[in-house]
Amino acid sequence: MTSALLSLSALLTASALAAPSAGATPHDDRPAGVPAGWERVAGADLTHITGASGRQQPPSVPGRQQPLSGSGPTASAPADESGPLAVKSMRNGRFTATEVNYAAPNTGALRARSTAVTGAWESFAFEWDETSGTYAIKSLANNRYVAVEKNFTGQAQNTLRARSTSAGGWERFEVFHNEDLNLYALRSTLNNLFVAMENSYTGSLQYTLRARSADVTGSWEQFDLYNIVG
């Protein structure tokens, strides 16, 4: 796959998420339970960001790949089209992949385990619903919507899995942005908990994504979003 990655966090100066001008009325639409500094991202905002210019990563082709860098704007060419998104965990610096080959009941589990975006495994479509003010996240690896497995037990409880053919209450998420950090957080509306990356897990669920945090406590719940171009 010949593609480039554009950091969405690097595009905020050109987006509706930029800080208000002096004298403007302060804007704070954080619902209860959302920590200070994190603002909800609406559909129009995310669409504007993905269509703007920003930092470009090299194609994920052997011999041409460069180390992933941290968040922050750098010079680059503008994107010629909006594309699907890649989700990188700030805990381990890896991109989220859909485990389509996992056996049941973990088929389609989301894990931050890829060092590069190699194809559909790491590609997601964020679909905005105006009525609910939430996103449905579709994996392009299997064209299934990501659900929160609230009824799973033990360490697998609230695992994110791309397993649904339609988007209902299990598949709805809010996206939040922190302007100071230039990072994003995801919160499930099913259980009102933030998505965390389980860096300390071992075995097949190592680096799995779970909606289990009541707050954004640090890099466990922080992600960067990239527009995949090409």
C-alpha cells in the first residue's frame, strides 16, 4: 500500500478547534465527567481537519519507512483528498490494528500493535451521527463497526471489537481533543468510559483497546489520529 499519513493534531490552527480570538465568548461543551482541557470534536470539525494540510509521514513501503515522530506540526504538502484514519496509541507509539484472524470470541479485537500502517488492518472510518452527536467507527479490515463488549468478563470486559454490521448503542463513541497536548481521547457512550490501551497485558490481548477508564489519566487514554492519503 502506497500511502502517507497526515497528523490531525498538527492541523488545528486551520480548523474550527483553534482557540477563540481575544474577546470571544469562552466555549466549553464538556459533559459531566470530562476532565478540563478536553473538548468534544463534532463531525464538521473532524471533516475539516482531515481535508486540510498537515504533517506527512512517508509511505509504509520497505526501505522507505522512517521512524514515527511525536505530535506537533511540521512542514508538508497539503493532502489532495480526505481518507480513512489511523489511530496511534501514545502509550506505546503503535498503530491500532483489527485482529480479523483471531478466533472467537476475540475476532476483530482492536490492538495497538503495528509499527506502521500497512493496509486495511490499521484503517478506520469515523462516521458522524448528527442526531446523537457521536461517531461510529468502522474497521476497513472487515467493514464491521467497532463495539464495546460490555458483557465480556475479566480482562476482556469492555474490549473494542470490530464485529457489528450496523451501529447502535454499543458502537457509539465521543471524540475529544486536548489543544495543549494536541492529542485525542475516545469515550464509549455505552458505559461512559474512556478507551485505554492495555500496555501491561500479556498474550493475545496485549495492547488491546478497552473502554474502561473514568478519566484521561495519561498516555493510556491518549491517541493521535492520522489521515491516510494515497
